[in-house]
Amino acid sequence: MTAITTRPAEITLPATLPARIAARIATAIARARARRAYRQLLEREDHVLSDMGLSRREVRKALIECGGRP
């Protein structure tokens, strides 16, 4: 009969903590870039947004969803 050996769980907290921090930083940067892009779109005229297939309302909604203020 083969003995089953169990290994103690490895502590991965030090490795996962920097990964979590890096992920949060990356998310914050991506959201900031998205807010900047939405604000730039809001500076465009309505007919330009329409040519892109967007409405001012949709752009404002997207800006609010990513944590920005119109």
C-alpha cells in the first residue's frame, strides 16, 4: 500500500500581495485613461460623435460608469 503524504500549504501571501497591488494600479491607470478619452470625446461636436456612431448621452454614461464626472 502506498502512503499518501500531504505537503503543508505554502504561504503565498508575499507573492500575491504585490500582484494584487500591481493589478489595482493597472486598473486605476486604465480607468484614468478611459476617463481622459471620454472627456476628449465630449469636447467633440455632436455631428462628429454621430459620425462615430455615438451620442453625447452614451459618452457621458460611459464616463460616469468608469468613475468620472461629465
